[in-house]
Amino acid sequence: MSVTTATHLNFRGEARAALDFYASVLGGRLTAVTYKDAGAVQAESEADWIMWGEVVSDDGFHVMAYDVPSHLPWDQGRNAFFVSVRGDSAEEITALWEKLADGSTVAQPLAPAQWAPLYGMLTDRFGVVWVLDVTAPYGG
């Protein structure tokens, strides 16, 4: 038996745009079920919102997302979580960084760090905080 984790992102009306964006940056298959698809529409204006969605790639990337209906409380929050992307090569991480940086606010530019050949942090155009780094052997 194996256990895996996936970051689950909550939006209010932007889940499809976010999932489309992440699929375009990181690759993978996008699956999205709307409230209309599931027969769970409570507000007609939200019928096409995502009730359940995910992007899964063959190389292990997996993120899930949904749109919180307006009848439920939702607060995007500040730094409530980070999505961490780790790679083996500077080229791979730099390419992902450049795509995620489109429309983002950079908190820590992608650069060498004490613990990694490259590390950076940004908040993307959907308000999600991402940290990207290149793996390095742990010497502790």
C-alpha cells in the first residue's frame, strides 16, 4: 500500500482558470466536474463552477481544486499553505518558475540558497504561494 498527497486548492469561481493554468505550466491531464455536471446546482450563476477538479501528470504532479459555493464561508487567507515543487535540475525548475511567474508577485527571486542550488517563492495570479527549489543532498 502507498500513500500519496495532493494539494487541494479552494477558489470562488476561479478553479477552472487555475487548473487550466497549472496544466499548461506543469503538464498533465485535467479533469473537472461542474456543479451542473453533478446535479448539485444551488445557484444558477455557479452552475459551471468546479465542484471537483484535478491535474495529474505522469511524472507525479497532482493538484486538486474546487469552487466554494457562495452559500458557504470562504476566505482566501494569507500564506495558509505553500505548494512546493522540487526538481532535480536547475533547467527544469527555472522553466517552471518562468511560467508560474506570469502575473505573479515574487517574494523571493529564484536564486541559489544555503540549502539548495536554486530556491524561489512567489504568489501566483490566483493568490497561491509557490516555492520552487532544486533538490540537494541533505548533510545534517
